[in-house]
Amino acid sequence: MENLRNGLPPAETLVAATFFLMTRHAAVRCPLVGRVIAQQLRFLAKHPSETLTPELRAVCAKLAVQWAKGAPGMQHDPSLSCSGNGGGSNQLH
């Protein structure tokens, strides 16, 4: 496992976290989760790991832009909250 470089966790950890966040976003459609996904994708695009190919970096960079504008193909549903309980909370958990 890679050591922390430039304050970033290993690339595999970022990929796993991003997949988790995408799954969470599909369940709750929280714009805060979408912004964190964009951030994770930007981190991956610039990650110092030599295991990430230039093609994967380019895909991550393009997806980061799309997620920053709003989750691709999804509109925010105000009846769903960030906490997933429908209560309108902005908590991310």
C-alpha cells in the first residue's frame, strides 16, 4: 500500500470511497454528496500514483467537471435528504 503523498491517501482508497459516495448519492440524491464526488474525482485526476493511467486520469477529470455541475443524469429530489430519512437534513452520513 502506498504511503500518503501530498496529503492524499492511496489511489485505491480514493477509488473505493468514490464508488461508495456514488452509491450513496444514488440512494439520497444529495447535492453535498455530489460535490464530494467531484472533489474525489479531482483528487484522482491529480494523484501522484504511478498506477493510474493517463486515460483514467482524463476520465476522472472530465467526470469531476460533470459532477461539479450536478450529478450526471440526476436531478435533486427535495423530498430526499442528505441523511436519507426524508427529514431535510444537510448532514452527510
